[in-house]
Amino acid sequence: MRQRLKRAAWIAAALVVLVLAGIGANTARQWAGLTASSDAPAQRRAQLAPFWRVLPAAEGSAGAGDAVLLSGCDGVHDNMDFWAGRFAEQGRRALILDSHGPRGLDQLESWRLVCVGQVLAGAERAGDLAVALADLPTPPQGTVVLGASHGGWTAMEFLRLALTGQLPPGLRRWPADPARLLQGLQAVVLLYPYCGLLNGADEGDWTAAPPVLMILAAEDRIVSTPACLNLADRLRTRGARIAVSVIEGADHAFDQRERAALSPLSFDAALRARAAQEVDTFLAALD
């Protein structure tokens, strides 16, 4: 009996080691930008477009350009509706870009794999943003991109890839000239983005990047606010125009009501209103 228990313990330990090794290898693959498949832009668009949701600009207020919104790692939730509605009220057509539904990552809590960096890294998801931007007519006023958490990471990776001319992992080619896509951007808003080890934004010359507003949560328990402050400083040395606002008392995803079971995070309407005012002030200064 003792030998049998010892053998079972060794087998269990070996399985744990194998699982951890597999996770480590997959994380390294994500960091290196390696993907299992490569899509033509038309294929990616065909995959994504049925899941796009577009809010037209409010009647009588059209003409302020477009907005593209990228959700956090748990997929599209009510905060994306809030921000899209706000942009629509200000005269922008707002496109909510769902990267999870087309890949089945909204089922059986598969989104958790995105949150722990095992699938759909920010650089890979940047290809979704490139395809969406290429599909939009370029308005004279320009397009605003807003990314929350993983979506913010994605937006930063898109800027880095477009600025350096590198191809987003998983795409066979750019859907349009990356310089043209950059020129069509008026601004980028990053809500409590992931700025950790897997974020590869710290590369290249950022002088041609649009103005960026980074809104951080002072009490963030999910991503590192100090890491984002450090990344913003490093990107400024590369020529980036980055404004940073740290909201005191805010935790991660403070603007989102819908939560997974047992989530320690909570919605705060007052803090969301403050973030919205920060965005309004930032965009008004660009006009």
C-alpha cells in the first residue's frame, strides 16, 4: 500500500510538472509572437465582422469621426456599451470590436485563458484592430481607439507594430498600409492596460504615433499601475505623446458592472464618470 501511494504521488507530481512546463512553453510562445495559424486580412474580416456591433452617431451630431473599442480579457461587457454610447452621443460612430466571440472564447469561461496569457496575446489581437481600422472610411476628424485592460495592451501593440512595420502575428499581411492606418488615428485611450512582461510596446520610434491618454487605477489588483507608469516614461523617450491620469481609489475595471462569479472587483459609477470626464477633456484639447 505504501509503495502504491508513493507511486501515485510521483505520478501526480510528474503531471503537475508537465502542466506547468506546458503553460510556460505556451507563455513563451505568446511572448515570441508565434501563432498556430495565419490569416489573410479578408479571412480575418470575415471571421470578425459578424460579431461587430456598431452604434451610429446620435442624430444631428454626426461628423466627429469614428471610435473603435476593445474590451478586456473577459470579453465584451457593459462598459463597452457605456463608452460606445458616449462616443455616439458626441457624434462618433462607435464600433465594438469583439475578438472573443469569433474564436469561441466567450464560451465555458474560455476567456480565462486570455487573461492568463495562454491564448490571444495583445500582439496577435492587434491584427483584429488593423483589420477593423482598414475597413472603416477614414474621416477627416480621425478615429479614436479605446482599449480596456487587455484591449489597452492590444492598442499599444498595434501602435508598436504599425510604427515599426512588423506584421501582427497571425496575419499574412497588413490589410492596408500601416502608415495610413496610423494617420487615420486621432487619439488612443488606454484604460488600466496590461503593461507587464508580455507587453512588447517598448520598441521603435513613436514620434508618428497619435496622442495617447492612459487612465490608471491607483488601487489596481489585476495589472501593475507602476509598470504602466514606467512604460509611459520609456515610450516618451521614444517620442510618444502620452498623458497619464491615475484615479485614486479606483480598482481594475471600475467602469464595468458585469462580473464573473467570485470576482473581487466592483463597479463605481462616480469613478467611471471621472474617467469619462478625463477622456472628454483629453479629446477636446485635440480639436
